[in-house]
Amino acid sequence: MSAAGPSRGRPRERGEADARRAPSGDRAARFTFPIRVYYEDTDAAGVVYYANYLRFMERARTEWLEFLGFPLAAFEQEHAVAFVVHRAEIDFLLPARLNDRLAVSVEALDRGASRLVVAQSVLREAVTLARARITLACLDRVRWRPARMPAALARTLPARPPRHPHR
């Protein structure tokens, strides 16, 4: 789900625990993925470099899809589609620092035929450090043009769930 093209699977990094979601009967409900801040994530000021929040969010979206039953690399290969970031609106509220244990959430906000909008937050304990609204486009991998989202995934995601509280 990157701006440059589809994501590749990666092994779980040291310090990353299993993903979890908030209790709910809806499998597409708010999902949370834990991240630990490493030295490589920080800048000269000792805080997480701003672009790394997008990397953390990307990981959480990939894990969310896996949790829903759609391992991203296999799903994109099987359906000949790629999910790419079309738009990212992000608010940086407070810095994360070395060794922080963060929770990165994903929640579906809206879905169209070839588009998915999610709300994402990066939290340290109960404090929101960054929040974003990410619009993803589903593209045909051959023509690199918009493509209808595969039906199996579309059925899992509500077309118009309630609006996220911070937007």
C-alpha cells in the first residue's frame, strides 16, 4: 500500500508483538498494531523522523488486511491489483522517542468501487501523537489505472461506516 506500489511482506521485527483489535463483532472495526521505536526511526533531535509515521501506518494497514484474511502480497497477486496511497492528510501532535512502545490504529471510514479511506492514529499509551486520513486507490497492476476493488474485500468493508470522531 505504498505510494510507489504494492507492499512486500516482511518478517515481524524484534519488539513487535501480535496485532490486535478493539472488541467488536465487526471484523473491520478499529484495529491496533504495536510498534517499538528504534534508533533508526529517530532523527538528530532524538525524535521519530516525520516520514517514519507514514511507514508505521503502512505496516499497520498491511497487518490489518492480513487480520481480515487478505495477506496483501498474495491478494494483490491473485487479483492483479495494487493498493497505493492516493492522498495522505496527517497531523503531527507530539513526538515519539527512542524505545517508545506505540500503538498504530486503522479504521475504515469509507469505501468506493476503487477507493478506500481509513483513519489512522499513532498513540503512546492513551496519548495521540499523530493522526491521519489516508485515501487508498485500487489499481490494475498491468494498466496502472483504477480498478474495482475485489468483491471479497469490498464485502468485508462497510461502504459508509460512521465518521471517525477526529474528522
